[in-house]
Amino acid sequence: MNLNQPPNRRTHHTRRASLASLLLAPLFALTTFVTPTAHADALDSITKAGVLKVAVPEDYPPFGAVGPDLKPQGYDIDTAALLAKSLNVKLELVPVNSANRIPYLQTNKVDLVISSLGKTPEREKVIDFSTAYAPYYQGVFGPADVKVASPADLTGKTVGATRGALEEIALTQLAPNATIKRFEDNNATIAAFLSGQVQLIAAGNIVAAAILAKNPPRRPEPKFVIKNSPCFVGLNKNEPRLLQKVDAAIAQAKQDGTLNTMSKKWFGAALPTGL
């Protein structure tokens, strides 16, 4: 400041400087508080910790259940192990149910959800999904000696179905010439198939797998799919690097036959074409 300036000019200059400071202060404060915090990359966090935390089912065989040795077992458990191995980290299994599996992911209690998770528009708003890793579908099943490959082949055949189930409703429309015998619950439908009361059964592949696990004389083999709703790995939004790693591991497991082996082990059938 030039001290030789007249007093009134020095005062006016000082007031202008003070006013400018007051006007700029809120801008500096705004810049300080609205600058976004650094996003912790999930893949980096997993690698640094050396642990992959995965939400899995424990009461939904053959995807996940507690085995005779009290350890988790199932298709989802094997998938979680496969992904942990691909990331070269240890696996930590976190049991969940249908209600809390997505909240566990959103609150970072887990890194991934591998829990027979289907993709819906509502879920896609809050989490991201991998490529499909597991078959989940409603279809028609029957013994090897019953030759059926499409709804048209059901003409003259008897099919057992649970009344009101999705597969029963869809099959009624797909195969109007089939003889559909409707039962009040899955157990009655299964019993009708095992006793030979019906030639085929319309059910989910999980029901078919449960029948196969009992190793009955009449073994239900998949004939055709009524509705396909495969399972996906769930991830938090905006984790492209982790998603890329998960998708790559699933693709490799499809290519080298690992998922096909797992499907035969847990579902009693090969991995569906095009999964």
C-alpha cells in the first residue's frame, strides 16, 4: 500500500479488499466441502487385505447348505472358492438369507454376493451383476427313455405340475395338447413322478436336483426349458476392475469345463447351452 496516498483513498482501498475477502470466503468453503472423497477401489481393498468376503446361502441346497461335517457346501460355495483362487486371496464365507444378502453388500460386510441371486430391474438400480454363473430355470424333466425335446413333443404325454406354480401356468399355454396333472404342492408332484403316476414332471431345476440327490429308480433328466432365470454374482456399483476380474474368472471356468463339472455335481445335469 502506498502510504503517501490520501487517507480517504487508503481507507477506500482497505474496504474493497475486505469486501473481496468476504465474497470469496464462501467459495473457498464450498470448494473444501464439496470436493468428492477418494473412492476406495474394491479390488485394491481385497488384494491388500488378502481376503475375499462372500455372502453365500446356508439353507438352500444345492446352492448352499451345511454339510454332514458342519461345513458349508454347494454350487455357490464352490463358485466362491473359484473366485477367491482366481484373485489369489483367502476366502471368507458369510452366511446370508434372501432378505439381507444385498444389504450386506451395500454396507460392505461382504465384497460379493454369490447366493442364487437373480437379476431384476429393481436390483440393477442398486447393485451390479456379473455374467451368469449358474443355471436356474423351470423346465420339463423325465426319464431317459421318454423322448421329449420341446413342448410339441408333449402331445399324448402326462406331465405332473404343482398347481399355480410358474411352470404349471406357462406349460398350460405352451403345450395345450399335453395331459397336465396338477397337484397341490411340490411333494405331491414329486411323489406322482416317482410312483409313475405321470411320465414327466414340470419343475425348477432345484427340485429336479433334490430328487436326484435321493437317487431314485426314476431319475429326472432335463428335457427342455420353460423359463430361464440364471444366477449372477452381485457387486457394488462402480467397481469395474473387480467386475472385470469376476467375469474373466467365470468365462475361464466355462471354457475349461469347471462350471460344467460343478453343475453335474450339484444339479445332476450339464451346464445348459448358452448360459
